[in-house]
Amino acid sequence: MKKYNNLKEINKDLKLLKLQTEIYQQQTSIDLTYIRKKLTVTNLLTDLLSTLGTSYFYKKLGSKLYDKLGINLKNFKA
């Protein structure tokens, strides 16, 4: 624990803590605004469709590659 020699030191630290608190509150407010903007239905659907489209693309690409190499996928399925 810090030991203070006078009221001036205490007030200085209290002022610093108050400023830090205000900074953290502003950062939280900015973060919440950013999250609200990013979590729209349109953005969520876009991300979902992008992910599904990418996985479909890779699945098709893998199938075509296996076909070209003459690998039968039925042998690998459980």
C-alpha cells in the first residue's frame, strides 16, 4: 500500500484515478458503438453466407480434385 506524505499527493492520485476512469468509460462507449454497428442483421447474414459459400466452394474444389486424381471418396467415408 502506498504511503502519502501530504494531501497534495492524495489529491494528485485521486485526480489520476478519476481521469483513468473517464478514459475507460469512453473506451467502453466507443467499443459498444462499434459492436452495435457491426452486429446488424445484414452483416451477420453476409458473414454467414460468405462462410457457407466458402465451404461449398472448397468442397466442390476438393471433389473435382479427387475426381481428376481418380480417388474414390466412398472408400474413405465411414
